Amino acid sequence: MEFVDSIKLQLQQQQQHFHVLAVDDSVIDMKLLERLLRDSSCKVTCVDSGDKALKYLGLIDDLDNTIESSSSPPCQPLQEEETKVNLIMTDYCMPGMSGYDLLKRVKGSSWKDVPVVVMSSENIPSRISMCLEEGAEEFLLKPLQLSDLKKLQPYFLKSFDNSYEQESANSSIASDKDHIVNNNNNMNNNNINSISKRKAMSPEPPERSRPKMKGLEVA
């Protein structure tokens, strides 16, 4: 029983660090999604367009700069150490860039391993199949309910497992480093002791006698 409670506590702690990027142009739908995710102890970042989502991920330049200078360097994607996103949830129908287009851009970038969930108020089988074939993990129908978020639990667990594996790997590396340092210290101590023993065992050289010539001692 204590083990089960420990797992639940670890999962809750992991969900508090689970970061969801929510993309929806509908204020009502966005507020509902944000409330459901925060009730599940998730960190939520909300944007209202696919372009802003790409900008947040560092995949496009500032939206205010409509004219780019040819000498300006290209926008570099943000590294996950700076902006870590565990899940992207996007509406399908949005003005400008659709959720399907955003899905393709994400899957063709350095963020391709981040799960993407597409949402829509229209239950169109061909649209659902198209998104799933492009790499979406789930296709949820609006309005979302708390039961829909239960389908996302595997991604919470997967993120927890990845963090645990990373921590274990870091601990193993640190342990190996300590082991190497200890071995080096032991080798150095053994070398010093061996040198000291050799010095102690070495006989003192006999005092050289001064040569005598014709009964006179050479000074």
C-alpha cells in the first residue's frame, strides 16, 4: 500500500512539472482547457494561433517583423533546457495556420518527439485519420471533459519515466566519477607507500675512506 501511495505521489509531483502548450483561437475553449489542465496540476502556456506557437517554440522569427533583412541571422530553435514542453494541444480549425499545419511543422522540427494532441468540435473521420497519420497521438472532440484528460495519463507517465531514467543515468555517471577518483587516490597512496618502503629498506652507503699516500692522510 505504501508503494502505491509513493507512486501516486511521484506522479502528482511529475504532473506539476508537466508543461502543456495549448493552442486555440477560441477564448471559451481555451479557458476550459486551461482549467482542466491546471486542475490536473499541469503547467499551461496558452497561445491563440499556430504562428504564436511556433514562435514560442523558437521555430519562426518575431511576428512583428514582417520584413526580414537578408543580413539577419535565422531564428534558432529554443533548446529544451530553456523551454521544456512535454505536450502540445492544438485546435484543428484556426485562422491562418490550422492545427494540422502546426502538427506538420512540429513533427518536421527539433520538437518532433513532443506528443501532439489535436482537438476539434467536428467529428470528421477523414480529418481524424489525416492527423493521426501525420503523427498526432490523440484526436479529441470538443467540448473537452475531465475524462478526456485521462487519455493523456500515459504521456504523464512517459515523462516521469524519462525523468527517472535521466536522473538514474546522471547518478550512475556521478558514481563512476567518484569511483575513478577514489581509485586514483588509492593508487597514488600505494605509490607513495611503496616509495617510502624502498627508501627505508635501502642500506646506507658506507663512508668512503680517505686515501693515504706515504703515510700522509690526504686532507
